Amino acid sequence: MDRGLSRYSSLMILGAVAALIGFTFTGRAQNAAAPATGGTPKTAEQQFKNIQVLKGAPADQVIPAMQFVSASLGVECEFCHVQNAFDKDDKKPKQVARKMMEMQMAINHDNFKGQTEVTCFSCHRGAENPVGVPIISEEAKRPEAEKTEAAAEPQLPPADAVLDKYLQAVGGAATVEKITSRVEKGTVNLGGHQSPIEVFAKAPNKRISIVQTPNGNNVTAFDGRSGWLANPGPRPPRDMTAQENEASSFDATFHLPVELKKMFAQFRVRPADKIDGHEVVQVIGLNEGKLPVRLFFDKESGLLVRTVRYAETPLGRNPTEVDYADYRNEGGVKIPFQWTVARPASRFTIQVSDVQQNVPIDDSKFLKPAAQQTSAK
């Protein structure tokens, strides 16, 4: 690996994808990866010490790339790096990791037109050492029965029908649009530890989440145009990266069931495995030059039960999966009172206990502190 900046505990992994789920946890990795303010964004070698392989890559993709390696091999920073001296080359695994990165890039360059088709995970599958010999299963595999017409893939509905059913399931466009603001209070459960959370949202696309920790508040906000994050301590709030902004903008879309059709240029419907025992339909949202967003809808209720999104890194894509559950009727609109966020190395759940709708929320609530002061003058 090139330089990682801190131990990839669950909190730090969450911090790096804060914009995807509406709040952030403190961690040195997040602060160190903050983009430069103004001017041309920094490259990896301009921001970090002793970059050898990832030269030219955007600096804000270094930490996500290290997280990708961590998840692919099932290891943490200290496997390759000297603790508190990440630029040193004292450990052999760091030298090996660099060679593996170069090998991966060469394979993709020579065989896949530079597209990232082969990654660390292709071989390692979450293990330090890849398995080179096929594993013998406990039971002999039975040959697949020939598919008959009756056993063929079920007919999938068109994307418009799935999205229309979702809109009707939550209450219909007119009812959804009558709600213009929402304040939610609840808890975040991470590894058995709970912290209070407040989420303020306002149409059409403003959102701020505040997690109360013993050291102070962790804040993630989207002001309608761009996002920012703040942690306890002396460091000032930082602007989101481009990928964080894109994800946060999706989450901040207040009337999502109404707007969903407009957010993507193309949709594809694909079959999917059951989720929590329920049959689902997968709809893939596509925009040119962007990564796909996978949306899973309950076949019976029509409600959105899962999204899967990706963050690009120089070594591969980091997935984030969000499950929505415990839908309840609030003011005629069904909203999830629980959502679970999962990544390869972490999982946590937000449970809402109290909801208030159509309450006044001033736009200044969503502005970065420095911007708030400027606006007040």
C-alpha cells in the first residue's frame, strides 16, 4: 500500500464515506484526506509522503484506495505500515503491496483497455493469502436440472412501473410534496455503542445530520449545492469531495420518490436475490460517465428496501449498501424509521424514534459555520 493515515477501525471507515449516509465519525484519516481549498485539487504525491504507485491520482482517493486494499485482504493499516510513521518503507508487506498494485494495473492496461476489471479482491477475497487451489466442498455438486419454459426467468416489469408503484406505496406525489421539511431524532448503533443523532431535512435538497459524541458533535451537511463535514476539535469544517457531494446530493433529495425518474438518464431492470425473505426487483439507475446506482424494491409492497452505491478509487470500487426498514406512516407519507449502512468492513444501524414534519427550518442551518457568519453580516 501507499501511505495510509490511520488504523482502519470501523469509525474511520465510516468517516471516509460520511456523505453517503448522512453523518460522519471523527478520524484522522478523514481530516488528513481533506481536499485543498481553492485552486487545482492536489494529487496524491502533493498531499502525502512517499507515494510511489499512485502518483497522479487525486489526493482525495488515496484513503478510499487504502480502504479498498484493507477490505480486499482483510487486514488493517499496520499490516503494511509502521504505526504513526506511514511513509516509512520498513515492512516487507508494503513493498509486496506496491508490486501487486503495479501488477493489477498492468493486467488491466494490457488486457482490459485500462478499465479496472481485475482488482485485489479478484484473488484475495478478503484473505491475506489468495487461494490457488479449488476448494473441495463437503457435498458433491449436483448437475443443474435443465431449465424448462416453466422454470425460465420470470417476466420483469418495466422500470417505470416499478418506480410508479414505489411512489404510490409511499403515499403518492401530491401527498409526498405536501411535506416540505422533516426533523428526525434517534440513535446510531455501531458495534453495540449508541449515540444520539438528529437529522434536519428541507425540500428540495437540504440536509444536515448531527451525531452527539462524548467529544462533541460530528456533522455532515448538504446546503443544496455542496456539502461539508465537521468533527470535534480544532480543525475547521471541510468541503466534501466530488464523490461525497454526489452521494450526499442523492440522500438530500427530499422528495426522492417523486424525483427518482428525473435523476437518471436510463434504467435497467434486473432480477435479484431475496432481501430478508422478501422477493425484490432490482432497478439500476445509469448516467453517462457515472457509476451505477442499484435500487431494490419489495415486489409486494413496492417500497424501496435497499440501495447499493459505489465510490471509485484507483484500485477498484468501494461499495456501500443501505437497507431501509420499519416504514411508518407520518402525515400520510410512509418513511423508513430504520436504515442500516454496510460496507465490507463495517455495519451500523440508525433507528429513528421521533419525527416532526413541516416545521420551520432556516436555510442558514445547512451552511458551513464560516458561511453562516458571512451570511449574518
